[in-house]
Amino acid sequence: MKARDDLWARWKAGESMSDIGRALGKHPGSIFTFLAVQGGIARPPRRRAARALTEAEREQISRGLAADETICEIARRLARPPSTISREVTRNGGRMHYRAVEAERRAWRRAERPKPCRLAQAPTLRALVTARLERNWSPEQIAGWLKRAYPEDAHMHLSHETIYRTLYVQARGALKKELVAHLRRHHPLRRSRRYSTVGQSRGQIIDAVSIAERPAGIEDRTVPGHWEGDLLAGAKNSHIATLVERQSRFVQLIKVSGKDTETVVGALTRHVKRLPKGLMESLTWDRGLEMAHHKRFTIATDIAVYFCDPQSPWQRGTNENTNGLLRQYFPKGTDLSSHTQRQLNAIARQLNMRPRKTLEYLTPAEKLASTVAPTG
């Protein structure tokens, strides 16, 4: 319970799923799965209705029954109508079997039943909202228009937040999930207003070395030891780091627990340090912010990192093609976090042992072995 409350508090404070996962010791994919059930919107804290019996009153009822008091005597003592006490006792086992603790538990359980939301109960209003969402109106525009179109009818008014909540919390069952695609920003989850990219280095990578500065020998594949890298995305915010050597098309797969730069750079650094010396001289990556800490990677491994131009995936064509081949093993929608590093190694081994037309039907493993001198 405490961990769940902490998760929601962090989400409402605007933290990313990776940050929340690190704080709670959970995989970012599991954080996404938990949040997705409610569309990123926390349920309001449960409160006892003002007229509902309290736990202390149920204890008084139990004691009164044990003392053989009548329903009316118990009702007078609690200042409650006799009918309230009678219904409470009847629905919880009768005079002989009434227990305060069990009655309280059952009352809370009954109160958990999902209540129909406003749009679920108003078909005319729901039809108006749906039609305007399909015309790409924003919830705020719809809410404002309703007040202007029906100034005297409060039943036709609702807030834009109600529309957002009904869209993202699908358990309400009033608006189809597909309507989210008509929002200007159709995120899978409703984010907090406090969510900000400030301090997350989004949109830019500090001191990135452009691919234009990469030596010609790397570009024309005449020199081995130069790699391309990327993240392969899966379901539940899961990822795998993919590396491919440009000359031989040799593939390596690395398990990562998140896509934030600290996690990805840490996993790459540990993996590369185990490679034979000289096997990797440079790494070319796209503009993904998972490599924002590229300088830390270079200091730790002595490997230069080059970055493609924005929105230019063809500049890492070898890696893009390899990721396409990997979809045979990891179809879209696969939860990549379920694969162990040993399983990833086995899949990479299969790819590296398959003959490639571009290598004149040598395998990547054979090509790499013929071009990289063995270490003594």
C-alpha cells in the first residue's frame, strides 16, 4: 500500500517512469503497466460517506446484540433509525452471526464497486462529446462550447477534465479508447500538469559529435571495429540495446532495465568492457537521449561516439536493417523484459551464424573472424 501511494505521488509530481522505477526498485515496464490500468489517473482516496455507519458504531451494534439488546435500543443509543440498524444486521448474518470486523470489511468491499460516470449515464451528452472529439476538438473546446450551446441546462455542462478522465480511465466504459488518437497529444497515459522535461536534457545531447566528423574509413566500411547502436522497443516500455559491427554485420544484444541514459550507458559500458581489446573503436548512435551521457561512456571505454543527424535513420542503415531482422524473434508488442541476457545471447548467435547475401554468403561470425586479428 505504501509503495503504491509513493508511486502515485511521484507520478503526480511529474517524475518519469524510469525515475520512479529506480526509486522503487521496479522495472519501468512494470510502472507503465500499473499506471496504464488507470490511464495514468490516480483514484481519489476512499472516504466513508457522511451517513454511513462507522467502524465504532458497528462495534457498538455487535456489543448490543451480544447483550441481547433490541434493535430499537441499539438504534436509540447510536441516534440512528431502527431501519438502518436492522438492515445492517440482516445483511451481515443476523443477530446470531453478526461480527463488526466482518461487517466493516464487507461494507468497504461493496463500496469499491465501480460507479457509472457522468457520460455513461447521459447518452445525449456522450454522443455530442464523441462527435466533437472525432472532429479533433479538444476537451477544453468541447466543455466551453457546451456551456455556450446550453446556457440554461446544467445537465449538459461538464469540465474538460471529466472528458480526459473518461477517455483515459477505460473502466468507466463511456468513451472509446480510440478517441484518444483525436487529441493533439495522444499520449497513452494522462500526465501530471507538473510533468516537465526541465533538467532531463530532452531534445538535445550536450557536446554530441556529428556523424559528419566520422573518419572516411568508417563510412566506406574498409576498417573493422566500428559499430552502430540503437534501442529496440517492446511492450510495457521494455527495451533491448542492439549493437552491429558495420563491416561484418556481427550483432550483439544487451538487456537493459530502462531507457534512461544512466541505465543504458551503464549497461553498454559494462558490456563493452568485456569485449576483446580493439574489437570496438567507435559507436554511431541516433539522437535518442538514452545516450545523453555519451561522454561518460567514452571516458570509461575509450570508444568514440558519433551521432546521426536528427530524423535520419538511414545514416545507421546497418543497425536499422538488423533491428528489422530481430523482429522475427521479437515481434512488435513483445515484452522484451521477459528475456534473460542468456536468451539474448542465443538469439544474437543465431543471427551471427546465418549467411548474408551482402557478405557473399559468409556469416557475420566468419567475416568478423577474418578481419579482426586475434589478441595474444
